[in-house]
Amino acid sequence: MAPQALKAPKAPKGTPADHGYSFPAEWFPHRGTLISWPRPEGISFPDRHHEAVEDIAGLIRVLVAREEVHLNVPNGNYERLVREFLRARRVPLGRVRFHHIKTNECWARDHGPAFVLRTRRGKTEAAIVDWGFNAWGGKYPPYDADDAVPTRMAEKFGLPVFYPGIVMEGGAVDFNGAGTVLTTTSCLLNKNRNPHLRQGYGGQAHAKRRIETFLRDYYGQRHVVWLGDGIEGDDTDGHIDDLARFLDERTIAIGMETSRRDPNFAILQRARRALDKARDQDGRPFDIVELPMPKPVSFDGQRLPATYLNFYFVNGALLVPTFGQPSRDRAAMAVLQRHLPRRKVIGVDCRALIWGLGAIHCFTQQIPRF
């Protein structure tokens, strides 16, 4: 439901699909990238906030060379401090747009707005879908500020807002721009997200059909490809953006683990077999591209969800997380560069960012051009 304390634009009747809106592929031209600055007192980077923000400054430096960065900070004092921090690291601020929007944590992919587009009379129009957010199944309260971000952004842009009334995280879905959405059962059908969808006859099968209806109605998609479980160390219950991603309308990249002793080996083998059987919205098989997985990355004995699949499309480039593993980092980037010859594939150091259990894609949300 819409947060009552906010004065959002009036919600249109019906769904985005009813009005001709759909969610564009990530490679659709960007107006900018949304980032929510992490608070030192937040839970995402315990004892490592000072290291994580160095990675974030490096990411913003790469982004502003290609598009605007819309940066959420709680207030004017935070804005001043962040400006000083970025200037000290020689990050140009000409394309940085600050928004005074409070967040609980920094993962804009999941709490940020979902921009849907339509074309009317030759003009691209946008609206925002404000999915519910419950901190990945209620794991990390409080999350009330995060849940309000999409409507707050709609106020800033003056856009209409659609409210589906269910929980949905941006990292749980990926799109080919032609009508197909890629996701996982382990996340979207998890009991900790939308338990009310399981009520009635059919249980999980019933919930699956209802989720597919929401994906069609609110993202404007025609077809859903389901994979199973997410990778080891992923606290989101299996987000797709750590597992398999679209490179274009017909091509899906997936990580592959070579060590049979690694828990990811069996997980990724099952996902690979599922992709071999998958078809797109027109019944055609996909081209599958295999990426290496990084060597296991851990901190204080905790396995972290390091993967090269957490890349992010920006204008003219693809930003790929790197983990201080030169041979594997280069190998993954080389595969992606071969398949994306018109984009510059750029590595971004995420050794500190991954301590928060996410990387580039988790930390960003695209604002498409409208």
C-alpha cells in the first residue's frame, strides 16, 4: 500500500500493462543510475563501512563518465559530507544529483523504484511501480524507510505510481526487453515474501501462477523462465542477479563452478540444465554463455556471494565486479567483452562492497531515459 505520510501522485486505475507500460531491458538508454549512500550505523558493512565507501566512490567515478548518478542521502548534512568525501577522491560532481530521501540500508536494486515505460504520440512516458519491500523476508528490520523509496522518487520526478501490493525485489528478476523475465523459485516463491499468495487450493503451484500474473501485469511481460536455487552465501534466498543474466534478447550468461567440492557446483549445474530447456517468449531456445566463478570469497569465516554475474549495464559500457583475482577477473571480463563488442567492459573493484553481501548490480538501479 502507498505510505500514508507521503503525497504521491495519484495511482492510476488498473495495472501498468493496462496502460501500455512495460519494464525495459537494463541496456535501454539510461537517464541515470540511482544509488543510496550507506550509513555508518547501518548493518550492511559492520566495521567495514570506511572500506565499502571507497569502492562506492570508485563506482560513482566510473558512472558519472557515462550518465547521471542520483544519490539518496538522508538530509543536507549528509549531502555536504558525501560531497566532500567524493571531491577528496576526485569524483566529478557535475552529473551527481542529490535527493534527500532517507533509507535504512543501501541496496537500491531492491528498494528502489521500478521504472516502466510506454510510447504515446512519439514520446516516451514513464511511471513507477512501488513493489513492497520487507528486507528480504524480514531478515533485517527496520525497513520502513526503504519501503517508501519508490514513492518518494515518484514525487521527485512527478510520475504516477502503481502499487501491486506484494513484495518484489529488483535483484530477483532480469529482463530481455522482448517480454521474458528470468527469476528463481527459491526467492519469489519463498514463504517469507508473500505468504498470502499460497492461501487457497494449490499451495506453491497456486502462488507461482499468481506471481506470474503480477509479473505480466506490473512489469508488462509475457513469459517467465524459472530457475531453482541461488548461489552459496546469498542471503536474499536466491536472487537471479547472482546466478544468470541476460546479455541481450536471446543470450543468457551463467556462472559455472569447476570444483565439485564447492556447493555452487551442483547449484549451477542444475541451473545450466534448466536453461538448456528454457525457451523465450516466442518459443525459441536461448544462447547460453558460461562465465567462470571467482574463487570463494569469505570474511570471518562467512562465505560471501561473489560472482561476476552481478554486472550492470550503463550507457556504452558494462560494469563488472572484480575481486582481486587477476586471472579469473580477466577471464570473465574477456568472455563478456566478446559477446558485447559494442560496449566497453570495465572492471570495478568490489572486494569491500561484497562484504555487504552484494556488488554492483545490487547497489544500483537504472533510471531509463524518458
